[in-house]
Amino acid sequence: MNVQILATGSSGNSVCIDDAFLIDAGISVKEFRAYQLPTLKGFAITHKHTDHMKLPLVRRLLTDGIKAWLPPDIVGELTKEGKLDVEPLLGSGQITLLQPDVTYPLYEDVTLTVYPQKHHDIVNYAFVLEKGDDRLLYSTDLDTVEATEMGVGLLHLGQFDTILLEGNYDESYLRAYIEYMVSLVPEAENPKEQSDADLEAWVKANYRKLPDEIARNAFRAIQNHRHLSKQQARAYAAVHLKPNGRYYEIHRSRQFYEEPEGWREQ
């Protein structure tokens, strides 16, 4: 399957497959139109966060008659917004409600199966597209590749010809950055002796007591634990990517994906 990444990252996410199917619609209508995709047949959304679902673009696609495969909570967002009559679209089959572990025919001989993943306090779906023996995985915004109380994880999904997987941050740099922020607070315990979970809990418990800049930077850093590190993503791809397969590391953090040269000497 052909992959075109229209946008990826915290400012917006959208990927086009075979010039026919859009995964996520986290960009503006103007940005989408610039790509000129006259052969688009359908789209699907992984979850309701606005960097993956811009409501104006979703409305535009539905108004243009593009078929949609959507989780129920996103249909709820469209209904709550009140700018589009969703019921006729559900009744006509233009909108299909996604259910876990169900396989849906998309276009030609391509199918879609969705698998729930944990992303902090919401369910976010991983997408598996199959075209004969050709298999593609798309998954971003997930805490772990392992099964959780909210999702089935990715470990059981087999091998893929194409993997688009979140590799958000560098584990060593993020850890060092959080340690540094906490060390700026004299009354804090030695951060090097604390686990990641303990440091995250300390920042959350003391957030309102910290100087503004330290609080802001430390909180921004611990928020990245709601994502998959690039080390976790690459370890998964090393096992689950077929020989000569294609790996795309997506949804990279602008600040924590790579450690700036000389940062630790400053």
C-alpha cells in the first residue's frame, strides 16, 4: 500500500493510503485541500483529540459524500456540535460505527480492523489495513504496546509490511530533563533516586507550589509518558516488521524526540 503522510505531530495528524483512504483528519480544511485528493473514497479517525480530528474537516468530508468509519464517541462529538445531521448518514451507511476486532471492507480489496489501545484516560484505536498479504499498522497516542485494562495492545497482531508507529520521545533525554527540573527545587528529594512514576507523582503533587517556569516545563515533560518512546517503537518494529518492510516513526515530540547536542554540559 502506498503511504502519504500529510501531517504528523502534536499540531496535526493525517495519513493517506493509496490516494483513497484517509487515516485521521487532524488538519484544517485549507491544509487538506492543498493535497488535492480527488480519488479519496473514505476516512477513519483513531480518537477524538483535536490533533487527530478537526471537526470542520470531518464535516467537510461528510458533506462531500466521503464515507467514514468512526468510533462512537466521535459520532457523539458531531451530534453534540449540532452543525451536521448525523442520523441520516448513519442510516445510509455513509458513517460506519467502529467496533473492536471487527473487519470492515473499505475500497477494492482493502479491509480495516481496529484494536483499542490505552492513551492516558481514553481509548484510542490502532488500525490494521490489509490488502491480500500486504499488511499495514497505524498506531499513535498510546501508553504502551502491551495489553492494559483499556486495550488489547499490539503484541498479538503479527507482522507487517508497513508500520506507522508513534515514536514520541527519547527515554534518556526525557528522564534527564525531568530530573533537572525537579533538582531546581531545593526541598525536593534527590530525583536520581526516584522512579519515573515517583517523579511524575511528585510533579503533579507539587505543581501549584513550584515557580511558574519550572512547573510549566516539568509538567510538559511528564505529559510525554502518555506516549510511546522511540525506543519502544523501534523495539516493536524490530520484531513485527517483515523483511524489507517500511517503518515510519510518527508523532514525534518537538522538544523531547532528540537530546540537543551539549545539553547535559550546560
